[in-house]
Amino acid sequence: MKNIEHFIGDLLTNTGDSPNQLLQHLCKIQSHYSHIPEEALQLLTDRLHIPPVQIISVVYFYSFLHMKARGEFDIRFSDNITDRMLGNLPLLESLCKKLGVKPGVPRADGRVTVALTSCTGICDQGPALLVNGMVISRLNEERIHKIVGLIEAAIPITNWPKSFFVVEDNIQRQDMLLSQGIIGGSAIGSLVVKGGDAMLDWLDSSGLRGRGGAGFKTATKWRMCRDASADEHYVVCNADEGEPGTFKDRILLNSYAKCVFEGMTLCAGIIGARKGFLYLRGEYLYMRKMLEKELQKRRDTNCLGKNILGKQGFDFDIEIHMGAGAYICGEESALIESLEGKRGIPRNRPPFPVTCGYKNQPTVVNNVETFVAAARIAVFGADWFRSVGTEDSTGTKLLSVSGDCERPGIYEYPYGVTIRQVLEDCGAKDTQAVQISGAAGSTIPPQEFYRQIAFEDVPTGGSFMIFNQKRDLLEMVDNFTRFFAHESCGFCTPCRIGGTLMKNLVNKVIVGHATSYDIAEMENIGLVMQKTAHCGLGSTAPNSVLDTLHKFPGIYSKRLLNRSYEPAFDLDAALDVSRHITGRDDEAAHIRYEK
Ligand SMILES: Cc1cc2nc3c(=O)[nH]c(=O)nc-3n(C[C@H](O)[C@H](O)[C@H](O)COP(=O)(O)O)c2cc1C
Ligand code: SF4
């Protein structure tokens, strides 16, 4: 293995020594050494002029970075509720047993670590795992058996069967975005012909709203950014796609990257940006090479006498930045912090990124699907786009359908489609509930299946997880509360403490120790989190608990103890050790509860 000094020297020679590159350097060091060696800290400090303590805080913030070695084979099982429904835990147990390793702890010989990770975005082809950052889909016992053989024979993953690493697009229904391609440069060509003002008016009248969840009008965002005077403007594509159950950006990046980059370049042309970033979630590392190739193709492609990308062309270029396993980095201000090489702690807002974003300069952050839609509108027009959807939600929406149905995958529908229609199309039967918009979204019971996917009814970033009558919805709630407690960035108390309390209370219900007092506590904590958390993660984290408490009270009430209060743990039993040490076991050495 390369000497660390040479490795970092080469890294900085190739990518420069800007402190903004810290996270990118750390990702490369982690990937090469399976951890961040101590010596790397001082070397990075010397070259980037960042104190070691700041570098360590960044390492501890991102789940995919570690100070301790994970071995030649670093394995993480995706642990979304849909992976659980497909049996990820027995497969993890089987792999651990065969390899002789405990979950989360490197094997005694240091060669392999097996652990869990948050949703990897492969819910339609799960259970899935990451090995050294690369996705293996459709796990079963046979694959686990083969993986053990490959690890024990020390076969590098580049020589593992290619079939393991296949991730299909799995498009089940196409509409206006997925059914037609566009020629590279055509959106920019249209911008050159129409001019920036007219193009913004076009986007405005198309009614396009952001597809990442919040639904802010795209033309308004771009106009505000363009009008903010500054030395530089930036375009950022949010490809973090961390919301559990969401995988629609995966297929846009995989098969429609040209459109994504076209949309980013269109935006750059309008707001006057020379630099753009694609912030790609760490779990999608397997697409990076292909995306870099696509960018290079654009740098070599001519449109109106100029290259589409690069200094020789429209003076705009795009850089790919990798995430490293932090859901909060999908929040736009946390994403910008992460782009600057820091921990992804959400900023105070206002000011919003449109006036004060990357390097405090005006920055547009949009979802992948938003850029694809914008590029299409620039080519096909506002009326074309408005011709489908509803008055307030024009165009189509990509849904990532997973869970209990015959045909999971990507479904593109005009806005306004009912939940019932989607369930019918994907072959869902006997559905108990649909979780829409991920762990942060809403739990929809059958009596609401008439409702529409639309900003004015049930909005969604794209996740559509289905649960049939055989499922215990409390397992879903448990999975989501654990997810939020793990993903909280820890900056504010309501989320840091509230999230953990909520997780513990859900567990108390599951193990049969909860009372009606605990249910009231869950409601109270949930409301505090919704009202006082610093960012959208904390304010949406209690949604699944509050929704199921109101819409599925039976999943809680059937487990409650018939008394007003029960402690979360047995204090008397906890005193056993002290009794043993002091040699006392009389009545006064015990705590007795009133029954
Ligand atoms: C915790 C959290 C996670 C988020 N994750 C994503 C994400 O993965 N992708 C995304 O596009 N937007 C995500 N968002 C929303 C972004 O903050 C932002 O609103 C969006 O990228 C804007 O793009 P749009 O206008 O095209 O929707 C997240 C928000 C929060 C609070
Ligand atoms: S709400 Fe949670 S994720 Fe957001 S700032 Fe507070 S602690 Fe961090």
C-alpha cells in the first residue's frame, strides 16, 4: 500500500489544497486505507491549514469515515424498513456467522467488518449491501455464501462476479420526463435563442415547482439568485437522495444524466454561474465514473460553435462532490456546508442559499428531477408541461415504489394521480398503509387512498412504501425513529434529545412496558420537535409516530399495560451490583414499586 505521505501528496497535487476539498480528500483516504490513519491528520493540517481537531470532527460526523481500520472488506447492509421486510437481518446474521465476525466490530484478523447502514436507495431490488462502497443488490443466501468464499479467498471486489453489482433502472411507467430524450445542448440552444428573461418567464408559466420535497417555484428561485449581486453565482444539484424509500434520482442519474447536466447548464446560463456541483450521495459511488465520462463528453461536444461545458465553451463546468453517509446533508444549507468540506450542520436561515450559499455567494440548489424537468421545459415549452398535472402541481412526478407489491420500481405519473391508482398499477393487494415521502412523510390508511399525489393534497419527494395487512406497522415506526435518532446532526436539543427519547419510547411500547402515560409523552415530545427543531429533519422526525398514533391507534393500545405509569427500566434490578458489592440484601436495600 502506498506510503501515506506520497498518497496525500499526489491527492493534493491532483485536486489542489483548498480546505473546501477536505471531505473529498477524506473520502479518498478512507477508500484507500479503509480508515483515516492518524498520520493523515497532521499531513492534511499542514497542507490545508485546518486544525486536526476540526478534521477529526468531520471524520466523526460522516458515517462512512472512520479512524479505525475496517479491513479489506468493509460491508454495510442497507437497513431501511423495506430491506427488513425482504429479510436483510437474517442475511446479515448468516454472513456474520459464516465469517466469524460480530456486527459493527472488525474481525480479529482485521480483514473484514460487517455492519448496518441507513437506506441505500436500492429498495426495489433489496436486500442490498455496500462492499467497499459498491452496491450489491438482490441478496439471498446463495449470494451470501458466495461472498463468504470470495472474502476468505481474498479476491478483490474488482474480480467479484459482475452480476452482483447490477442495479437496474426498473422503470415501470413512463410519462413526459422518462419517455423522451433530448439532444445535448438543446436546452442551452433554446436559452441562447430566447434569452434569459424570456426563459425565466417560460419556466414561471410552466408552473414548475421543486421536486425535492418543499415544492418551491423553480423560476422564482432562479430569478432571486440571478438578481442577487455578487462576484460569483453557483448551481448545485442535490443528488443526496437520502430519504428512506426514495430511489428515483438514481435512475435519472444513471440513464438521464445528459438531461440533469443540461438543466444545470441552463440554470447557470440564466443566473450567470461559472461553476456547478453535483452532490452525489456516497451510496451512489458506483455511478461516479459513468457521470465523469458524461461530463467529459459534454466538454467535448459542440453546440452553437462552443463546447457545452468547460472554459472553452459557455464558461461553465460541473464538479462531482461525494457525500459520505449523512442524511442531513440533503438539507440544502447542510449540503452547502458539506460542499465546503465541513460537517453538515444546517445553517440559520435566512439568509437563504439563493443570496448566501456556497462560499456565501448566491447559489441555486435543486433536486435532480427539477433540473431534468427544467431542461425539458426549455426544449418543449411551458404549455407542453402544463398540459398534464393539476392547477397547482403541473407536470409529472416520479415515484419510487417499494414494499408489498408485485411490481416495485419507478412510476412516473401526472400529478393528481390517486394513491389507489398507484397501488392498482404496481399490483399491491390487501394494503394496510402507504408511507408517502419517506420516513419524514405521512402514513396513509386505506380510507384515504382516494387522495391525490399533489402539492395541494399529498406532497412527496418520491418515496412510496407499501405495507400489507400482515405487517406490524410498529416495526416501521421503530425503524424510522431509530433512523432519525442516528441521523440527527446533534446541533439542537429538541432533535438530539427528542429523537432519542422517541426511539426509546417506541421500543418501550414494542417490549410491552409502555402505559398511556408514555403515549402522552410521545405526543408531547413530537409536538415540541415539530415546533422547535432547528431544521426540517427534527421537525419531521416525529411524523410517523404522530401519524400512526392518530390513524392506527390499535398498534399501540394492544400492547399497553393497564396502569398509569411504568418505569423504562427496573431500578431495583439495576441495584443488584451495588447490593452484591456491599453485601446487603435487606428490605432497605431494595426499591419496591406500588402495584
Ligand atoms: C433532512 C432533509 C433532507 C433532505 N434531503 C433532500 C435530498 O436528498 N434531495 C433533495 O433534493 N432535497 C432534499 N431536501 C430538501 C432540500 O433542502 C431542498 O429543499 C431541495 O434540494 C431544493 O430543491 P428543489 O427546489 O428542486 O426541490 C432535504 C431536506 C431536509 C430537511
Ligand atoms: S433538527 Fe436535528 S438535524 Fe436539524 S439542526 Fe437540529 S439536531 Fe441537527
